[in-house]
Amino acid sequence: MSGVIDVEYELPETVAAETTGACSTLHAWARVPDEPSPTERAALKDKIRRLLKEKNAVMVSHYYVHPDLQDLAEETGGLVSDSLEMARFGRDHAAQTLLVSGVRFMGETSKILSPDKRVLMPDLDATCSLDLGCPEREFAAFCDAHPDRTVVVYANTSAAVKARSDWLVTSSCALDIVRALKDKGHKILWAPDRHLGSYIQRETGADMLMWNGACIVHNEFKAQELEALKLQHPGAKVLVHPESPEAVVALADAVGSTSGILKAASEMDAREFIVATDNGMMHKLRTLNPGKVFIEAPTAGNSATCKSCAHCPWMAMNSLASAARVLEYGLNEIHVDPALGLRARVPIDRMLAFTAALKAGQPAGSLVPQIGAA
């Protein structure tokens, strides 16, 4: 059997009542900082450069945060990448303090992989709709109701949800891991993004039961408006993140993770690209491909709710000013209970071992146990 389990998408009232930070997109957008003046921007960058050296710190940033934070991370010896690559880089770097520009689950993942390091974030209220929409108690009950299924969760989840899982995946390795699990007879319980899960199910034929979550950014892309935009740009190739709805994915010339989209833009023979992912990606796409044109896929239309306008409001809460402040005063430190961190690390390490074997050309499928084997 496979299917989608319908759960409340919005943050449950019981959780919202206990949450003192941003618990809605409206609140998140209200916290987005004003753009600094050129003079203020230069001064803040200088301050962060100095503080990184003084504090023995390194900065890692996600592709979706402000271009200033992306550029500064790379300029100072840090990294701009997806959540797991950020965490792995921080683990392997000699710095004792990690400044994570992104959303909370990314800081938690960095802490899980670097429990002895100090992990700071520009804003602890910067979260993720997928994380918010998959509370640990409800998810644990869902797993308990289906004990015969192997639990596979996406990186965009809390430490507690990761700790309840058997495997962790990112959008760049999910197909390979789910395919290997299917080949070994596993029935899968998937969380939290239903669009990504459905895409993987279509591509692999795996038996998957899905949590009903969605990213507020990718869920807003509209197939009808995308088709109209393609008519205006007949030579453009369409690049789509698999967290997007099925009808949008069907229009893609290439479907991929953030790193997959960057690779496709570099390798495909086209001058124009329409991109269906968070528009924070546009900075890196344009920087790496100066001779090409990148156009944002539309989120407008009769069915639009305008929750995101193709940009995550929580990612937008990160700023130069907040990064400088937390470095200077040691604020916004991420803490993960050590016992919980050890449990959450198990599915992460499985994923890292699997992807390392793939990269080395080794039989990664051998790392997946056969169902029914003694």
C-alpha cells in the first residue's frame, strides 16, 4: 500500500501557544530587516571579518540567505551550500565556533555533527515550514501506527524527528537511498514534504506512505503561469526543485536539488533559464553563469496565497547586523540534548556513509539491510 496521510499543515495550536518566536509567515516577514546603507554594509562586513578571526569562527551560509551573507561566508573561508554540506564542512573545519546563516534545523544539524563546537545563528526564530509542520509528538504517533515501515525523513526536520527516523536524506541523494531501500524490500514511511516524496515515489516505484507537509516557497509555483512564461521565452530551459507540485515538475527540463540546479545551469546548452526554487538561488546562479539569464518561475495566479513570493521569509530574517551581533556577544547558541543528538546522528551517519560509497564508486546498496534477513 502507498498513499498520503492527511495531517494539519499549519503549526498546531498547542505548539504555537508554547512558541515565543516566529510561528507564522506573517510574523516572519515582519522580522525581515531593512537593507543597510552602503556605508553600514561595508562597516558590518569589516566587523564580521574581524570577529571571525578573533573568535576562531567560520561562517557557513545556505543558498537562500541574503547575497551579502553568501559572499561573506566564501570570502572568509566558509561555505555556501545545502544544509548537510554546511554541517559536514563545519564538523571538519578547525574553527571552534560555527556561525550558521540559514534556518534552525540547519543549526541543529551542525550541532549534532559537531557536539563539541559552539554553533551560533543570526536569528533563532528563523525556522522552516516543513519543520514546523512535522511536530515530534504527532510524527512519533504516525511512526508507531506503521511499525512495519522504514522511516525516511528529509533534512528539513527537527533533531527530535531525525532521532525517530531510520534514514536521513537530502534532495540530492533521496532517489538513490530510496531506490536502494526498495530493492531490499523496504516499505517506506516518508516525511515531511509530500511533493518531494511523490516525486521519489514516481521515479522509484517504492511503496511510500507520506506525511502531508509542504514548503511554503515551492508549493506556490503554478503550472499554468509557468506554461505562459515558457511561451514568452521559447528558448528557455526550466529548472525545478522536486519540492514543487507535480504539475510544475512535469514542465521541467531538469529536476534537481540546489546543487543539481546549479550543475544543470552550468552544463545545459541554453542562454535563458526559468528557475522554480527559492529566489535566493538566483545570486549564485548569476554569479557562476555571467553570460546566462535566469528568470524566476511565477507564483502568481488565481490559486496563489502569496505566502512566500518565491522567497522563504525565515531565510530572509538572517542579516549582516544580526550575524555581527551574535558573534560579538556569543548570542543565539544552538543546544541539542546530547542523548537526543546521538540518536539523531545515526540516520545522518547512514546517509553520509551511503553517499560517500556512491561517490567512491563502491556498492552503496550493500549498506542497506535486506528485509527479512537474519
